[in-house]
Amino acid sequence: MVDIATRVYNHKWKIDPIVRSLIDTDFYKLLMCQSVFRNKPDTQVTFSLINRSTHIPLANLIDEGELREQLDHIRSLSLSRGESTWLRGNTFYGKRQMFRPDFMEWFEGMRLPPYHLERKGDQFELTFEGKWHEVMLWEIPALAVLMELRSRAALGPMGKFELQVLYARAMTRVWEKIEALREVDNLSIADFGTRRRHSYLWQDWCVQAMHEGLGNAFTGTSNCRIAMMRELEAIGTNAHELPMVYAALADDDEELARAPYDVLSDWHDEHDGNLRIILPDTYGTKGFLDHAPDWLAGWTGIRVDSGDPATAAQTAIDWWRARGEEPTTKRVIFSDGLDVDKIKELHAQFAGKAKISFGWGTLLTNDFRGLVPNDALAPFSLVCKAVSANGRPTVKLSDNPNKAMGPADEIARYKRVFGVGEQAAQKVIV
């Protein structure tokens, strides 16, 4: 096992790559990339970094030169032979050859496109422009680099013994969480913590601890490289990015209203079983389900990623019943701001009503709250989102208005088209 404290101490070397591989990314990113490669190959998009936690002055904490070195290193990466063999030959979700030969041939020769980095006050403006299926692959590594450089900035002044004690305390915290989760009968939980992790090595440690501590209750990790290296299941389906871009491409309100379902129609043609998971909250869960075509009710389940999770889960259960489906055969995946108490509460509330799973993210792979002075390692909300498609702005409404994004006039238009009224604001934890 890697001595993380010593490795962190040695980060004083000029360059220690944060992102080691093109598959050091979330599995759903590769699934979505293949779908975009097939269905929208000519779409031009812009991705942009958005720091929702504006009290964290990233440009004051992170050296711009070091950030550029890390980003430039990512641009030099390509698939290794072993990674290509794993993607081409492994079984994912019970399916062999998940990734088609034409996609793999492109991916094997791909290098990430250029980036634009500029300091604006105490924040960085980081953007990526180009073909959707190329630019989208910047999202996860860009976030991982910024999160880890922020961690390194806080850890830099610490000595060897101080770091050893810090990581011992953090490891103890993770293990105590695992012990608490052992009390949950029929638990199903996966690591979703790549994008806002403390570091790659720490995520890898957390995944190994979950695997040993929870056994079969730990179903896998969203991180492809860790899944490959640790021989675990790669977990993930799709994300808000797809309906956001499809919606931006709509020429009128009628096409806009249809866009979220067009996304899933394309997905339906490619995937079945446990990959048919609905993410309904991009433009409001209730409205999405109320207007959904009947064939969507036959999908395997939904993922709850914003708003009040219990309300969203109950809305889905009621919807399945109304459409003649048996909710106990469906899967509900909770994935927003989870920690042990919330996981136990939701499991107790919905066990027996549906198949319950959890995608545990930042508070698994980046919970150093209260462990250093001034809480300098507290997790914060950093995202990298598609902000335009073919020159048109993208919009996300969410079930939590604090997660909404897009120009105010377009947000108003989307609310009108999708029938979104008053929403209860929830604190954005991560």
C-alpha cells in the first residue's frame, strides 16, 4: 500500500502528475462520449470551470505555472495498450464489447484539445472549446487537477510527522464511516468521488478500504483506472451534460420540450438493463416524469441528484405505480451530497419500496473537515460544465435552484417550457 503521507511530502518535486491516464475519469464520461461520437459528432461546445464556492480563492491558492504544467501533461496522455485492451475486452454491466470498434479506434488516437486559462481576480477562468466528444473528456481531469492542487497548497507547509498524523486521522474517519455502514442490511453502495477527490492516491485508498470493509455491499467505483487496477466493477450511466446540450440545440420551444426525451431515445438504442437509468432533474423531476413517454417507465430506475432526495424518490415511486410498473423491481440511486447519516436515513425510509443504491462522492473521497487549521481542506463545490453548444447557451434548472445555471432570460424560458414553478432551495454541500 502506498505511503500517502510520504508521497504528499515529496510533492515538493516540480512535477508529480495528478492525472496519470486518460481513463482516470468517470465511467459515465466514456459511455456518454461514445453516444455523442455516434449521434452528435459535429456539435461544437464550450466547457467552463465554475466555482460555486466563491469564498475559495483558487487563483490565490494555486500557482498558475503549476496548473499549466499539469494541464499540459494531460494533453500528452494517450491510451496505453493495457487500457485499450481492458476497454475493448472487459465485460461492463454484463455486456462484452461495450465500446464499439470505431469509437475505440478514435479514442486510441485521441489527444485532448487545447485549453484556455486566464486569471480573473482571485479565480481562474478555464475553458475548453471544440467538438463535443473531444472537449467533454476535459471535465473530470480538469476538476481533479484543481482539487488536488488546492489540497497540495494546504498541505505544502506541513512536515513529515504532521502529514502522517493528518492522514492517520483521515483514514480513521473513513474507516469509522465504513463501520457505521456495516450496520445497514442489504446495502448497495459505489464510489462516485473522482471529480472532487482530495487526490488520486486518496481516492484509491478509499476504494480499497470500502472494498475490504464492506465486501459485496461495495459494488464498484466510477473511476475507470481504479476499477481496472483493482479489478472492480466500473459504475456509471449518464449525466446532465447530455440533455443540457441537446436542449441548447433545439430550434424552438417544441423541440426544447422534447430534447430530454430525445437524449434517452438515443441512449435506449445503445444500452439496456442497468444502464437504462433516468436522470430526471435537469429541468425538474416532476415535470419530466409527468410528460415522459410510456416506454421510459419500463427503464430500470432513476438517479436522484438534486433537491430533497426523499421527495424525488417518492415522486418516482408514485410515477411507476401510475404507469403500471412495480416500484419494488426498480432501482433508485441516490448521489447528491451523501454522508453516512443521510445514507442510513434514506435506506431506512425506502428499503422495501424500491431497490436502493448509493453513489457516494465527495464526502467519501475528500472529507478532511476540521483536520487542519482554518479548515483549509474542507470540500467545496467546483464544477466544469458545458456552457454553450453551437453558439447557444446551455441551461440547467435542477430540483435545487442553487444549482441552476445559464443566462437569466434563458432560465426563465426553460422554466416556462418545462412548467417549473417555485422550488425549495437546498444548501449546496459539494
